[in-house]
Amino acid sequence: MFKGRSQSSRTSEVTPVAEASEEALLAAAMQYDEAALGELYDRYEAKIYTYIYRRTGDEALAEDFTAQVFLRMLESIRDQKAWHSSFSGWLYRIAHNLVIDHYRRKGRQGTVDIDEAAPTASEEHDPEVTVAQSLDAERLRAAIRRLTDEQAEVVSLRFLEGYSISEVATMMNRTEGAIKALQYRAVATLRTLLYDQLH
Amino acid sequence: MTPDSMEDYFAEAVERLLRGEALDEIVADYPVAARAELHALLAVVELADQVAAVKPPQRQPVKRIAARVEFSRLAAAKRAELHATQAPVAAPEIKAPAPLGRVAAFWRSLTTGWSSLGAPAPVMRLAPLTLLLLALYLSMFTVVATAQAALPGDLAYPVKSWIREQRVATAPAEQKAAERWRADQEQAQDVAARAEQLQSEPDAAPLAAVSILQFRGFDGEQLLLGDLKVIPWYRPEGGGEDVWLPITIDGELQPGAIVMLRYQIVPGASDVVQGIALSVMQAPPMPTPAPTATPTTARHCQRIQAPNWVAYVVRAGETLSGIAARAQTSVEELRRVNCLTDGVLRASTTIFVPNTILGALPPAPPPAVVTAIATQAPLPTATPPAPTFTPSPPTSAPTITPDATEAQGGGAEATPTPLPADGAPTVAPTADVTIAVTPEHTTAPTATPAASETIAVTPAASETVAPMTATPNATGTLSPGETATEPLATVTAPPATATSAATASAPPAPATTESAVTATAAAPDGTATGAAVAPAAQNTVAPAPTATLPAVAPPTATPVPPTPVPPTLAPPTATPPPPAAAPTEEVAPAEAP
């Protein structure tokens, strides 16, 4: 049985939370079951954090937004339509929206000045390489921000997070063909943006 | 290549790239036409992959944990919310707690009763509650309204006091002192109102009441509480005319302390009351600045000249009982007033006796005395009769007075400038034994003889009477305490108005005043000097007067409570006697040291 005070009798399963299927967890989570929510949090929190970090390059921002993602999740968990297709996709979308809104508010659609770029921490010990990497990373992130919402999502999930086309299709509630098309257009645009900066 | 194909090529190529194949090798597998684009696109993907490969830095656990906690908290809140809204559904299975159930049943019965009247149910359900609240409000309102009009001795007076105390208690820190003062003032006004009321009732007995006030210091034997002067004696109900009991004091009296006082209001006495019992509730917030030791309790007996009491020189062969009989008073009374502890009465000593000894009734003490300066004028007149009596004391008094007036520089004329303080206090001239009262101020000047008299009379303000030892000189001494302290040096002591007047006698007085001063100085309550000035009128400040006496002051260092330097006392420096009128207020530029 789920640890916690769930009064709902929906789940008659008596599985430990760690092994519970996402469906069961979600069903309990809709009742704000403490154990289910905790398990979901633990399963996705790190991924969301990395995702946001890769999109922004800013640790503090990533921590902040990660917390916000899960708080927003709590607000809307009872609205099943929101996440019906894919819970993780829903979480990523929330994160994506936070990132996009953040940069839109900042008014920065283009590149970030070197001075304002978030400090980078890299395992690379060669400072030159580190700098080059951070420059590239920042350039890429900035370029991604200039894509359309969907394109950015695809690029991020596909290439930054490493999900397969079918997974991304599920998460974004699209067909695989649509995702293929999206990824092609997205990368093509990125190429233009990146080469524009270089030349 | 068709766009579609490109998409497919690209998709495929990407898969291979992500699987780890070399970029150049992949591109080589595709039609030449597509290679350039593919190469470029794949380069981008490669970059993205590299960026993705950069591990995020080690996360700070603090923020993670905080976020987790916040998440749990919100989850719990939402859970509670959910259960609350879902509860009714599960009602049958839930057992309502018994007491609430009964209340709920009662409430329901009330509301159903109302709704049976035909009113819309939801609204009527609230009717009993509304009525209850209305009744509550009205009762509170009535109580408070009644309390507002209450005076000491009324049933509702404690309520009024309580409300007042709450006001003080809830005042912000920086206004607390002002609020305390205001409350004390209001209490004094209440007392005055009641006293006035009682005066109009001939058979009225003294009324007892309890108040919370702030102790401000000593004025001779009197305690200054708030805006009230408290005599440390009271006449118990049922006791005889001459039966006086001392006040019981519980706690250490430090200036600034908040005390609860049980007191007796004397008809006609508007700001002097008889203290029955006093208990210290709260020590003063700050260390009392009083350097000198003001007597914490009136253990030290000080001779206070009551209104209608005069100085009398004991002749050889006279006895206390004889004098008492002639003066229509009692031996105990004489003893008490004059602080005579041993049985020996030496000839040529001066004691205070009721002026009935003169055989003629003194003119009724000017009611003004109690009230205000106005009385001043009458006072002098009153005193004249006394002057006849002056012979007793060192005649100097009379002599002094003239000087005084001169000293006054004509201020004496002004003397009517009743001691500012006077106005108020002095207790019912009715000369209850209350000693304090003497409106000294009145002594103001002009009536030189009066002066001497006044001096004797006024004591009240100048508690300093104690220094009285100097009193013989006293005319000045009257104010002795006060005046002496004052300007002694300046002599002119103009401002001190009345008291000053006394001192005015200054020139000659100076000598005397000096002694007086010293006397006062001796007086433990430095306040005397200052106090004198600070005539009753002054708010508790009395002590300040001492300030005025800078010259004399040293002794005066009246520990007196920090009360502001009594305005009235013209600081000695202020020599130029302001027109007597300079009521203390103005006078006291507060030089007071």
C-alpha cells in the first residue's frame, strides 16, 4: 500500500512506491497522495534540472525553475487532460515555458554578452577549451531561443536530453513524422543562425 | 532531393551520429547533392551533443532540499483542501465531535425556528447570530459609555480605569510616557471633579477609590503621583476628627514607578488626596536619575504647615496640651504636624498650630487656593490676619517680607502671581489636616506680612516646609523649601511667584534664605527647592524647581523625578523678576539646573 494518507480506494495495489507504475502513481498523485507525489518528484526532478540547465546555462536559474515546475505541477495535477498523454512531456513543457518566458521577459532573443554569460563549470581542465565550450554552448542556447516553441522543444528533448523520436513524439503528443519534420527545420534554422554569427 | 527525403536522410543520419558514428563517414553515404547540407546540419547536431555532454556542476543541496520541502508543504496543503471539500461526501462515516455536534444541533434548531417564519432560509439562518452580536455590541457600548462618565467611587469607575490603562498599555513605545501622563492627568481631573462634587454635599464623607498612577517623586512629605498630591495619612472612616492613619506602602518607591494607590478623596480638595495604601506594580523603566536619596517613604517626618495653621512661638511654661486646648486641636495633632517625638517642648521654639489659637477665625480660606492662582490674591488678604500673629516667629518674617517684596523688585506686587503651582493644589483649604495643601503660592508677595503668613500657609507647595527649621526666617522659608532653594541667590526669585515672594524677602531673606536654603538643602527632598517652585500646579514636576535654585541647589539636587524643571520656578538666573504674574509657567525657563 502506498505510504501516506491516501483515502482513495482507487488503487488496491499494494506495491511499494518505488516500483509503482507511473499510471498508479499518477492516480494517487491526483489525490495529492504524499508518497506518490514524493516518488514522482524524485524520479523527475534531476532530469528537469539538467534540462533547464542545458537550456539556460545558469545553475541558480535552473534550481529556481525546477522548484517552480513542480509547484506548478501540483497546481494542475488534477487536470488530467493536461498531462494525459505524457506526464514527463508535460513537465518538460512546463520547464520549457518557464525558460522561454524568462528570456522573453529579459528581452534577449539573441546572443548573450560574454560578460553576462553564466559562469561555466566544466570538467574540462584546459581553460581554453572551457572557454570555447562555453562560448559554443551559449551561442547554441541563444540560437535555440530564437526557434519557435515547438522547434526549440524538439531540439532540446532530442539533442540535449537525448530522447528518441518516438519518445519525443509521445511527450509532445505528436506523430513521429511531425517530429522528424520539426527536427529538420529546427536544425536547419539553427545552422543559419549559427553561421550568421560566425560570419 | 525532396524536402521529405532530406528530412528522412537527416533523421537517419542523426541517429547514426548519436550512436557514435563519425560525421564524415555518415555524410559520405548519402547522395552528393545532399552532402553539403547534411554536413552542416550534422555539425549543428554535433555541437548540441557536445553541449549536452557537459555535465551540470554539482548542485547545492540547500536549494534542492528547500525546494523539496516546499513541494511537500504545498502538497499537504492541497491534500487538506481536497479532503475538506470531500468531507461531506464521507460524512456518514465520519463521527462529528460531540461538543460541536451539540452546538451545531442547537444552532440548527435556532435557524429552523427562524426559517419557519417564512423568511428565506439562508438569511434567517444568520439571524440568531446577528441578534447575538448586536446584543453583545450594545451591552459593551453601554458599559463603556457608562464607564466614561464614572468618577472615583462609582461602580463603573474601575471599568473606566481599566480602559485607560489599556490605552496606556497599548501605546507604542515612544508614546508610552505621554500616554501614561495623560492617563494620570485624567485621573487627577476625575478626582478633582469628584472632590468638587463632594464639596457641594455637606454631609459627604471622604470617598475612597483606587487608581493606577505613576510615582513622580516627593514633595516634602507628600507623594506626587501623576497629577495628584498624596498625603501619606488618611482619616479612616469612623475615626474621630483627629484620628489619622499612615499610608501603607508596599514596594520600593522609585520615581517613575507605576503604583496602584488606594486613596480617599476629600471634599473640596481637587488635587490632593489622602493616601490609604500604595503598592508598587512596576518599577520604573529607567534608573531613576535622582542622585540624592529622596526618602523612599515618608519616614522622615517633616513639618508641614497646613492651611490655616500658623507659626507659634512657645512661651516658657506652656505645654502642648495647653496649646492644643487653646487652639482647639489635639496634642497628637500637634505632635504629628510638628514632628515632635519626644515629650519635651522647649520654650522659644516655634511650632505650627491651628490659627484658631488666635481666637479669631481666619477668613475662610479662599476657595481659590484650591483651584488656582486666582486665589492668590485672596490669600494675601487671608494672611493679613495672620500677620498679626507673626510676632511669634522671628519677626523676621514680617521684616523679611517687606524686603521680599522689594527684592521682588516690585515683583512682589505681582506676587499675586500665585505660585503657579498653587493654583492647583493645596488641598482643601478646609484645612483638613491635610497638610500639604497650603497653597503657598499665594504668599505671593505683596502681603509682606502676608508674606510671612503666606509662607506659613503655603507650605503645601513647598513641602519644603520641612526646612522649616528655617522657617522662622521663614517667611522666606515658606517657600523655604522652595523659595529658599530658589533664587536665594537671586533673591528676587521673582518667578517663583508666590514662593518666590517668600523668598523675595530675600534680601533680608538671603541671609535667612541662606539658612533656609541650607535648611532646605538639608531637607532630604531636594525637591523642596525645586518642588516649591513647581507648585502643585506643575505636574509632578515639582522636583524641577530645585533646578531653579541653582545656587542653592546643590542640596536640592532633588532626586525628584525627572520631571521637567518646573516651569514656574524662575530659574534663579532669571533674576529679573518677571512681573509677578509670571506664572510659574513662563518663569521657568527651566533653567533649572
